[in-house]
Amino acid sequence: MSLVFPHTFVPWFRAVAPHIHAYHGKTFVVAIAGELIAAGKLNSFAQDLSILHAMGIKLVLVHGFRPQVNEQLRSKGHAARYSHGLRITDAVALDSAQEAAGQLRFEIEAAFSQGLPNTPMANAIVRVVSGNFLTARPVGVVDGVDFIHSGVVRKVDGAAIRRAIDTGAMVLLSPFGFSPTGEAFNLTMEDVATSTAIALQADKLLFITEVPGIHEDLTNPDSPIDTELALADAERLLAALPRPTQPTDPAFYLQHCVRACRSGVERSHILPFAMDGALLMEVFTHDGIGTMVVDEKLESLREATSDDIGGVLQLIEPFEQDGTLVKRSRTEIERDIGHYTVIEHDGVIFGCAALYPYPEARTAEMAALTVSPQVQSQGDGERILKRVEQRARAMGLESIFVLTTRTMHWFIKRGFEQVDPDWLPDARKRKYNWDRRSQVLVKKLN
């Protein structure tokens, strides 16, 4: 019998609670690569998805079946053929896809029907609804290649899917669509999931895939995962990447995340099925486990320019007056504006922070982190912190530090650790105000 320790469980559960409140009644489209099922991870994934369902999240599940179709083709002595990253679906491949889809749908429905005691599925009731929700059209001939029965999504019956999930059912979609004349087309899981998320204007689109996410250094597979990409940054990255042909190519899933966010889906994610519980960690923890692309239609997170000086001054002035921030003159702001990151909504500066590097000590100070009271508790402070961390990493620094008298717990919750003021770089230590007695907090940049 395992023990539950209140000193770890209670703080963890309280930390998760805001996410539970935030996502209740929201719509998630979750897309799983066929490799997840081939790896024997369907049952544990179904358990995690049932937890989301129990928390009131409306779910659409889209499955892929690439390895299963290839296995069917091998059993028929028929080779799998691809071009431009798409399967060429001849008559044999279409039959194989239909057989694979039928078997996978059976396995998925069975996984959500399990109710063994002492498992997350105990007392769970997850009704699975499928149907002809997709209309498709043929890919046709591309660069001289006839894709035959391969298709793309023409239309998603979003109203019918919405009626089903509003009753508490989970909708299951296979990558198949039909033309108005009844002709069947083999689709891609990525196209189906993205088109469905757009049709529903889903709150999240999550790809559970063979890849861990987008690496910060695309040339180094051991570099950290970029846990958050603004849509504009993702678009620039995508434009610089070669056209994907394999699911393991960086642009393969990223292109669909960008398409979804361009079309109104607020957040799209890429995360690995290889890590047990990746879905729960992505949804219910601060940093997540994969890469999230964030739509920023009405706001901009960017480096400051001289045009932002007045906005920054207006933002930080109330916090200087009440003693939260050290007072800075207009001359100082003008001199240092290049060090600032700002976030603006509809042309108004609502948040800022400055980064002052000490390269000889491989660290930098983050100063004047400020978010307007009008938008506090909406995550802007965390997004500014992430951008400042990215700037520091790009400089080759190993850590960032802050000096604070009132917000120590906010930083500790986000990975900072308290140190003695003697830790400070010599140049910063000489300017430390011992009368103010600011706490020094450091975060290592992995």
C-alpha cells in the first residue's frame, strides 16, 4: 500500500486547482499518433484522458494509423508509398486503411470501457461517439504524382460534434472522409485534428507524437525543448525550416500548430507519448512537457523600443510610489530601453521587465518585472519571465537573478531559489542597497 504524504500532496493539489477551474467546460482536440497505440500505451493514455473528461473538459479524440496501415500492407505483400510527406493511397492501401481504422476504433472504445477498481478508470463513464462528421476531397495530382484515394478535409460538421460533446460524450474521429458522392478518402490525422479544432474554435489542440517538441537549438537534439512559442515566432521558425517529409521532422507538427493558431485556436501543443503522463503534465503544470504555440492576436510580447518609454514609465510609476519597485528616472529608462521586454494589448503596455547581463559571471539581473493590475492573474507575468529567460539563454548565460522585497514567493513558485546577497556578481554587489534589504533569488537556466 502506497502512502500519501500531506506535505507534498496538498501543495501539489492546490497548485493544480487553478488549471482545473480554468479548463472546466473548455474544448480540447487531442490527436494521437498511431505509434502511441503500437507502443502499447493506449490504456494508460485512456486513463489520463478520462481524468480530463471527469474534470469537465469536452474532448474530441483523433487517432492516426500510419504503422497499423503499413502492417496491413506488409501482410498483403504490398509496399507503402509516400510522396510530399503523404501516403499514396491506391486500392490496396485504402482497404488496409479501412481495416486498420476499424481495428483501432474497436481497441480505443475498449480502452475507454475499462473500469477496474484501483485504476483511474474506476467509476468512470466515458461514452465514445463516432460518425460521418468529415467531408473530404481528393489530393489529386501534385507534381506529377497521383495520390489516388488520399484526401484532405473539405468540411467538418462542427455543429454535430459540438452537440455530441455538449452531452458529455467524447467524439472519436478516424482519418477518413467521404465525398458528397460517397467516395472514401484516406486523410492524415494531423489534417483532421487541425481542421476539427478550427471548426470547433477549440481552446486547445494537442498532438501526442513521436517527437518531444521543438528543440531550442534545432541542430542539437539534446538541447532543451522550447516550451512556449509565440505564433509570430513559430511562423518565422516554420518559414526557415525545410519542407517536412517525415513525422520526426521539426516542421511536421509545427505547421499544423501554426495553421490552427492562425485560424483562432488559442493554443496548440506538441508533446511526446514516450513520457508517461505527458498529457497531464502539459495541461496541469506551469512549464508543461512539450512545446506550446500561443496565438497572440491582440497582444504582442517583444523587445522594447524608444516608442515604449512613455508606456513603461506610466506602468511602473504606481509600483515605484508604493515601494514595490526601486524608482527609476526617465533618463535611466531611455538609456536602458533596449534591455526591456514589454507586452502590449491593443497598443497599450501592460507588462515589462528589464534584463541586465553580467557576462563575466554568466548571469543577468531581471529587474522591474511589472504587470498592470488590470491584467494580473492572466499569465502575462509568466510569459514575460519566459521571454526574458529565452533572451538570457541566447546570450549564453547560465542563470538569472532578481532582487525583491515583496514578491519572493511568486519567483520561488517559478523555479527561483533564495541565496545570500554575497552571491551577487561583484559589479552588482557594489550597488546593493543594504538598507532596502532585498531578497536575492536565482534561477538556473537548464
